[in-house]
Amino acid sequence: MDHFHFIILSLVLPLYIFLPTASAQLGQNCYSNTCPNVESIVRGMVINKFQQKFVNVPAILKFFHDSFVRGRNAWLALDGLDTDTKAKGAVDSEPNCQNQVSCADILAMAARDVVSLFQTTLPNVEATRTTAMEHFHFFVLSLVLPLCIFLPTASAQLRQNYYSNICPNVESIVRGAVTKKFQQTFVTAPATLRLFFHDCFVRGCDASVLIASSSGGAEKDHPDDISLAGDGFDTVIKAKAAVDSDPNCQNKVSCADILAMATRDVVSLAGGPFYAVELGRLDGRISTKASVQRQLPQPSFQLDQLNSMFASHGLTQTDVIALSGAHTIGFSHCSKFTGRIYKFSRGSPIDPTLNPSYARQLRQMCPPNVDPRIAINMDPTTPQTFDNAYFRNLQQGMGLFTSDQSLFTDTRSRDTVNLFAANNTAFQQAFITAITKLGRVGVKTGKQGEIRRDCTVVN
């Protein structure tokens, strides 16, 4: 028997040898009606984790091995635990899946996925493994407790109207401050929206991106964040001051929640949908430049890279496309895309997926040695309106980044782009779903965070 089949056998046999009654209740595609995307969500997160560190493969398998042999968790590799915890968080961030998928099944799928990284064929995984003690006894105690009891899903604690008894006017106060800032400069909208996205994708939606460091070692100091416009930061700071000026609200509303509300408000002010915001986040206490590395999508990304990164946060391909639609009010500096208009390849200096007329316009706006402060609208048709023109631009080869245009050039995502281009309501509904899910990523609750008195400084 080769090593691969031995690994698979070692994963499956204990379930049948020691748990004959439980195995009869397992079945492939068990979650087809309750959480149909569960396997792709878990797989995306596992791939992202694997790309960060190879040790996740043996760590996942050793996690099972130690639970089986020792019946305890003292020897577990932290990377295996982290992989399963993040997979659980990713699954529960999907509304249809929240609290529907057992930790035991997530572990089984994650084990299959790390093994499959070395094989072309993925073995089927039977589900569901009930995490009840009568079926799994001591084995489940060692397997499930570290995941489900000590590391609960924080997103489950978010809710609308969280401050109704604490600071009942918080949303109107924030909206007033954001509206005032928006009226001063339109940049408020794209700057705040981008700030929220960058915050959530690095350490979760915990306002850690707002923290300043005199030594230049905070998140905002990383090259991927250095271009975040100051108007976004200023919007949150002014909204926080407005909230704290109300005696009933002082030091009771987190900067993370204020950023989430401000993001909703700038989208609405720019012509986009107004949606309910889930609240209850705490502010993180950690912000490091190093934590940003490889956590944010790059302008050069293709669809597979986008899908993998977003899936690690429980976001689907449709979410990728809908959130990319926020570029309808976005802007970029020339350095982010000059490779597409000057040095794409030896035989073709201009990316052939670019509309030739649009490429000429970009060259005029971004000549060689252009001022690095020059900003270019990502939507050349309606740059100050949150609408579906972005998707119609993609149909015409007018996506500014490779990551934008790939949504149309890749046939797997083209149908969704075409749908959003033809139906603004469909886009807005998908955007609301996606940004709500984004707002649940890595939130801090309980003892995990605090309510900062100053959004730029840890208490």
C-alpha cells in the first residue's frame, strides 16, 4: 500500500472500527441542502493556509492522530488547530451555514484537502459526524472541544440594533458626521470603503488599520496600505468624536463599528444601497506592518487567486465580483497598472485584454515619470456614482486592473458580470450580501478586544 492510501486509511478506519453506529449515519453530500458550498469554503481556506506554511499538512493529520492515540490535545500542532478554527469561522460566516456544520466534519474535510494538495483526485468525505458524546465519547471530546468550546465564532454575536439600549442614536450621529465629510470631498466615499475592506482582510474587522505607530510599524505603514487616503481615516475619527460628544454614548461605541456604519453611509451617499449593519465588534489591540503581507488582493491577481484569498474569509466567487463592483467609485495611482500599458510583454507592450482606445487614454493620463500622486478613476464613465457601470466597462475591456478585467475574461465569472451589468438591482443585492459577510470576518468580542477612546491608539 502506498503512503497516500495509508494516510486515507488512517483517517477513515477509526471511524468504522470504534464507531460502528455513527458510521451508518454518515453520507456524502450531507450538507447539499443546508450548506451547499461548505466543501469549497473549507477548501479555499485550507489552500490559503497551506500557501502560508507547509506545516499545515502534517499538523492537520497529526491533529487527528494525537486525538486518536493519546485522547488529549496537549500535543496538538498550533497550525493544525488554527487551520480548523479558521475553516470553522469561514463556514459560519456564510448565513446559510452558520452553526449548521459540525467541527468534526470540518476537520475531516480539511484533512482530505491537505492530503489532496499532493494528489489529483480528492477522496470523498462522508458527513455528518454528530458531535454528540454518545457517538464520539472521549475521541470527540479531544477533537471538538478545542474548536467549538474554547474558540466560538465571534460573528454569531453581531446583531443589528446592538446599541439600541446603550447609544440609541449612534447610527444617525455617525450618518450626520459622514454626510458632512462627504459634502466636503467625494473622496470620502472610496477612501472609507477601501479602509473597511483593508481592515477586515488583515486582522479582521477590528479597526486595527486605524492605529498609528511612531516607529512606522503599524498596518497602515505597510506598502499595501500606505496609499489609503487620509479622508477615510478622518471620516472615522470625526464620526467617533461626534458619537463620544453624546454623554450617553461616550466610550461605548467601538471604532470598528463606526467604520462599518460609515462604510454603509458613504455607499448610500454615493448612490448605492442603504443596508442594515450588524454591530457589536470590539477594537483590536494589535496592529503590525508584518501582518499585512500577502493578505490583500493585488492588481495583478487572476480569478483563481482572488477566489482563494476571498474563500479564506468565507466569501464566494459571487462575493468577489460584487465587492469588486465597489471600484465603480474607486481610484488608483498610475504605478498600480502601468505594466498593462507600457511593458506587458516583449511582443505586446499593451495588455491585449485592454480596450485599445482606453489604453491610449490611460497612457495620456499616466505618461512615463508621471507624478506619483496623480489618481485615476477606476470607472471612467460614472466615477462618482455607486452603480453597475463598472461591469459594463468590463464588457468593453475597460477594467483598470488585471484583477478587474479577469472577472470578464474568465468564463467562470463572466455570466455574473453580465448579470450585474444588465441588472443594477441584482448587483446591489449581491453587494449587500457580500459586504455584510465581509463585516463578520475576524471580529473581536468579549475579552478579545476593547472600545478605544482614541481610534488611533490602543487604550
